[in-house]
Amino acid sequence: GQNIDQPTEMTATEGAIVQINCTYQTSGFNGLFWYQQHAGEAPTFLSYNVLDGLEEKGRFSSFLSRSKGYSYLLLKELQMKDSASYLCAVMDSNYQLIWGAGTKLIIKP
Amino acid sequence: DTEVTQTPKHLVMGMTNKKSLKCEQHMGHRAMYWYKQKAKKPPELMFVYSYEKLSINESVPSRFSPECPNSSLLNLHLHALQPEDSALYLCASSHGREVDEQYFGPGTRLTVT
């Protein structure tokens, strides 16, 4: 079956760094997406990885290891507005997004 | 214009009502999607349209009926819903159905009474 695992909830301090991990087992792989979703709002696209390595975009970076079925999202210089759910999603061989359950990130002052 | 719009923002309907959700994008995207999202759960794919043709129906009950009048518009017709259908309904679009980021609309919060 297809499975994506990520922690349910994480807590971090304003100004710090946090890493949200995602492991996956899917039928085929056409890339991995990270989305941010604030409570009651729509998901917004953060990053896309299809090759191994690190993609950096401002305060956010995303890493992929296809051989390990593993990705992480790294958030630096955390701000209160980063409190949200972070969803990992893998595009499978049928070009369908398989979603993880999301990680709720709580930022404390 | 990098926006997907959805109307209405909120909808309360009885189990015997018929209503429609609307979605619009003007980014020239050729793939459009309907998702259902319950609280604290990830989005669940309901329908995918590619070039205005239904390409995926994830075995959704017939009380949900999608329609794609043209490449910019997507509707979801609702009839005889159940209270468990209460959820956030999200529309999304992408350039094509293949590897491409999906842009989401703000969603319609549906409550079935």
C-alpha cells in the first residue's frame, strides 16, 4: 500500500530552527511536495523535490533522499506566523498526490 | 492572476437541498481538482478534470456531481447530502495533470444539517 508518515505535532521556539521529517512508501515517485496550511485556510505550496539533495528558498529548505524514501522540511529563524500544519505529499506513478496527515507546528515566544 | 477563487465561502444546507459550489481560475491551467478535507486530516481527492474531461473519480458517492463548463470553471453540484459530508471543500488547479504544483482556492466550509 501507499504510506506517508510525518510527526503529528511539534513545538519550537521563536527564532529557532525546526526540522519536520517525512518518510514515504508509494507506488512510483514523481516528486515530493511540501505545503503549509493555516487553520481553516487552504494549503499553500512551499517546495518541490524530485532529485536528491537540498532545495533552499529563503527561510525554508527541503531535502530529499529517494533511496531512503525520506524528506525533511527545515524552517529557520522561526516566526509566530509559521505556526501552521505542514503537509508532505508524494506524486505517485499515476500523477496523483498522496498526502501525509500533516504536522502541526506550534511556535512559542 | 495567480488566484483560485471559490464561492460561497460558507454554506449550510439541509439534507434535502440542492446546492452548487463554484471554482474559477484564470491562470490558463488545464487541470482542476476537487478535494474534501475534514478537520485535522489531509485533503482527500474527489475528482480531477484534465482538459475539461473527467479523468479521475475516486469512487465518490453520486450525491456529488462535478461539472467543468470550460477550462476556467469547475462546479460541484450537491444533492441529498448527509451530515458526515460536512467538511471543507477545496478546489485546486495546476498547469497540467502531471508533475506540477497545485494552487488551492480558499475553500467552501460546508455544513449539512
